[in-house]
Amino acid sequence: MFKEDQMHGPNPGMNPPIPGMFPNMMLGAGQFGALAAMPVHAMTQQATRHARRVYVGGLLPTANEQSVATFFSQVMAAIGGNTAGPGDAVVNVYINHEKKFAFVEMRSVEEASNAMALDGIIFEGAPVKVRRPSDYNPSLAATLGPSQPNPNLNLAAVGLNPGSASGGLEGPDRIFVGGLPYYFTEAQVRELLESFGPLRGFDLVKDRETGNSKGYAFCVYQDLSVTDIACAALNGIKMGDKTLTVRRANQGSNQPKPEQENVLLHAQQQVAIQFTEASFYASSEQRLMLQPVPTKVVCLTEVVNPDELNDNEEYEDILEDMRMEGQKFGTLVNVVIPRPRPDGEAAQGVGKVFLEYADIEGASKARMGMNGRKFGGNQVVAVFYQETKFYQSEYDG
């Protein structure tokens, strides 16, 4: 993880001017006294900072603080996203040139939420990611202002389509749906998700070149109270040699509240019925795809906690434990345990362990021997993993 100064810029306590700040943002010598006389305001600004900052990833090497600040201030004005009065929406920019990302600080919580609708916007000729930073606290932010973009933003003014990318698909109630069979159509995935209620936003992620599903999607429900119910009901469901991973995209899964348990039980029953019907009506080709196809690679879930992977020593211990355990079943060629990215962005396969064997026989023994075993109080799920995806370092399947 980044140190505090990297997460918040050079000096989070004082917010000194940097090259990316506009002249009207800079404090003159006489203003420092006024600032010192307003500790409550300063404390408020610091307390709301996590909800006023925006992560921008995928920047080109030519980007600098001034260009980022100018661009996002102009774009926010163009879409009608400025709600804090006249002037520029951006008050500060910190760029990590090595990692090609920036933290853009807005004047208000509401303006930061409106900026979430800019995901995928073209900046200096390339699309950039617009996300919440890793220190974003959705529970606290909910008390500070709107956490969703205003639905009336004029996104078309900057070349974005409402409902695509992050339009309606941001905030603490955004759900990640992984482990989807690749042959599932957009309509089938949406139908499954809508068994819990109508969706406000939905995006089945597809390969840009082929147009085929990449096996995962994002959604947000109109009724946010069903978010945890849907996550708990769908997460862990087996679909052939795949297992669904369904959780809040930003914060991980939460346990349903006690008053939701009856609703959850009913939802799980409905999901079971739907999968039975889907299997019955599936074509012979789809039925074949539902069968686990042996490969040389085994994917383990429910083995490691992503938080355990940040510490280098703890990571090496886990890696060695997995290597020792995996060698019991055959000739182990490689062990891959994806780690969280230091910039806080989502990384493929975090929480999974991949075991590559010299032959299918060893992998089959490992899958049979490790599936269902208890590890750290959790029941391990072991499935075969596509070798082509593994060799291409694609761990999102």
C-alpha cells in the first residue's frame, strides 16, 4: 500500500499549492492567518477529503497536474456537474507518474460523486478510469452528501453515453459479478440479476476485439436494500466448473441484516430453481460446457484473505504453504497468488490461488484432494482453470 504522503499528496495536513493548482486556489501570505483562525473549516475539509477525491487511472506520460486539473474542471462544467457555485470544481491534483494515475480533489462531495460519471472519458487521446480512491469510506460518505452522480448530467456533451461505463454504476452499492460462463448472453445475466429486483445500471464486460463476454459484470439495483441479499444469494453458486463471485465492488461482501434473512432464503431458493431450469433448457453444446474440463491448472478460492497479501513476509509464507501443499498431489510447476495493487485499483484474481501442474493427472488429484477442505475456517473451492487464460496472466475467470 502507498504511504500516507503518497495516498494524499505531499502534505495532507496543509494542502500546499502545487503546479497543478489554479491561481484562484493558491493562498496568499495574508490568508494563512485567516486559515489558522478557522480550525473548524480545516478539520471539516480534512474529514470530507476521502469523499471529495477521485482516482484517475490510465494517464499518458504527457499528463501533468495542470493539464489534469484544467481538463476535469472544464468537463465538469460542460456536463453540469458543478454544484458548489462559480469557479473550478478541481482544487488540487496529485500525480504518480510512475504508476500513471492521479488523485483529483474536488471542492465538494457532490461534485466528486458527479465526476464518477466520467469513467471512460477520453483524455489526451486515451480513455481513463475514474474511480473512488482506496480510502473511500462509503458509510461515512453517505452522511456527507450524494454518493451517486446526478442522473441529469449532460454526459453527451463530452462524448459519453448515460448508462454506460459508470453511469449509474458507481458508488458503494455497485456489485461485481465474476465467474460467469462465457456463453451466457447479456440478456441471460440480466435476467438472473433481476430476479432480485429491477436494475438501475448493468454492464457485462466484453472483449473489445471479439465482442465476447469476459466472464464478469457490474450492476446496481434500483432498490439499494437488496444489494447484500443478491450478493449473499448468488455468491458461491457453482456453474459447471465455475463458481460465481458476487460482492460489492468497492468494499467486499457484507453480511445481510437479520431482518433480511427470510428474504435471502427465498432468494436462494429462486436462484436454485432458475439454474435448474436453465440447465434443462440449455443446448447440448452448453450442457457440455457446463461439465468441468480437466486442465493442468487448478484455481482455489476461499483460501486466502486479500488483506493477508499486502505484507511481503506474510505473502511469502502463504506462497510457501501453498507450494508445499500442492506438491503432495503431483509435479507442481508454478504457484500464482495475485496480490492487491498498491494504487488501490482492483486487480484480477485477488483472493485466488492458482496451481499449475506438469500434467492433468496431478491437477485432477489436486482438485479432488483440495476441494471442500477447510482452510482458515473456510471451505476451499477447487476448480480447473483455462490454461490459455492462465498463461496470459488473466485471472478474472
